[in-house]
Amino acid sequence: MKAILCVAALALLTASCEACAVGSLAGVSVIDRDTGEVLPMHYARGEYWVAGRPGARYAVQLRNRLGGRILAVTSVDGVNVISGATAGWDQAGYVLAGGESYQVTGWRKSDSEVAAFTFTALPDSYAARTGRPANVGVIGVAVFRERLPEPPPCCAERDMARAEAGATADELPRAPAPAESRRAEAPALARSLNAPAMKLGTGHGAREGSYVQETQFERLQSEPNEVIRIRYDSLDNLVAMGIVRRPRPPLPAANPFPGSVAQQFVPDPPG
């Protein structure tokens, strides 16, 4: 099938970014590109949430936690970030080699350009402007393992022996897909949350360079091996919904001896 091979921004995640990543087969995090901050993940009511800053550019950071290649079909607000189609599992995605990471910074316009992701009011989001506002406020990544070529005949007996010993890769414990198991909770959660302000969405921002190339990828199975879902909204809305507690401002420092003079050293010369 057609897929996109990431060829730019393939850097290892920092420890802080890894700590904020969600997922077992792939680690997914959200980065405020204007500040460089990895947005903290808040787990509440069965889902992961991040607080976005209105007007800020952001990126969805993907990291392959496995040794082999994976396909990450990525959606924002229910829209495939590569094709712009209403998102589905069988669509194009980004291919990452073992241990590699990649920042999805926008809606792909060509092999060399994207329109930047920006946090914006719901009516200005790309999904709403294209008539699809129902799923604004969610980032999704469907992760697929790759089907490897069949081993040559000389290796078949050896692989069969390994299978009988319980050592094949297919028998390793499969990481759970927490997002899939929580689907039943989503409608009730949506009805119970009443945000006081305009909901945050993802806009179609300025064009910028982002280089990729096409590759072939055969999925191990038709359904994803893992589905990762991250909800987002403004900090004010997440506070109002009880998802996040607003941080208290630090108390001003108090000096118990304000009349004391600090020890002086040699001053710089004038001029």
C-alpha cells in the first residue's frame, strides 16, 4: 500500500518528551512549537488530555518504540493529516523505522510542504471549514506492524522449532490499545462535559517546508495493532471541565531582614 516515509526531523526524543508520550508500540506526544514545550498529559475520566494555547503552532510527535518499521496513520479532528479525507484506518500514514521519531507539523500539501497545525477557535478549524466539525478536539494515531517477507525454505524448520518453543514474535504479549477499550465511555463523557468557552480546534496555518518520500508498507493485519487517542482543548476549558487544576501563582518572596545590606565586592569601573 501507499505510505509516506519520514525523511526529516528524525531525532531521538528527550527524556522529558518521552515522559509525556502516550502509547506502547508508538509514543505520541504534543509539542508547542512556539515555546518548545512538550505539553503535559492529563489523564482524566478514561482519556488523555493536553491544554493548547490559542494561536500557537503545534506538532504531533511520533516515536517508534519497536525494532522494526511501523505505519502511523495520523488524524487531527477526525481528518487524515496527509490526504485531508475523513480519517479511516485504511488510509495513508507515516512510516517510521525502528527507534525513529518524527514531528507531524501540519496538514500535508505535497512531498515538500505542509500547512502548519495551529490551535484556533472551532469555527476557524480546518475540519469545521470543510464541513466536518463533529470530531474537533481529538488527535488519533492508528499504529500498524509491518508484515515481513516469508522466510526462505531453508529457515522454515528452524522457525517452526522456535514457534513450538514459544519464542516467535507473534506469541509475545501484545500491548493493549487503551484508546480502543475506552470507546464506549466517549459518548457519556461528551455529554457530561460543559466547557464555558469556545472549543479549541486545529487551523490550516502558514505553509512551511517538510520533506518526505513515498514508500511501500504491507500491514501485518487489517486492523491497527494499537490506537492512541489524545483529546485537547484550551486550559480554561480543561479547568472548567475539571480535567486540569489551574496552577496557583507563587507567593511573593518575603525578606525577614529588609534593612540588612548584602556583602559588597569590588564594583566595576564607571563607563
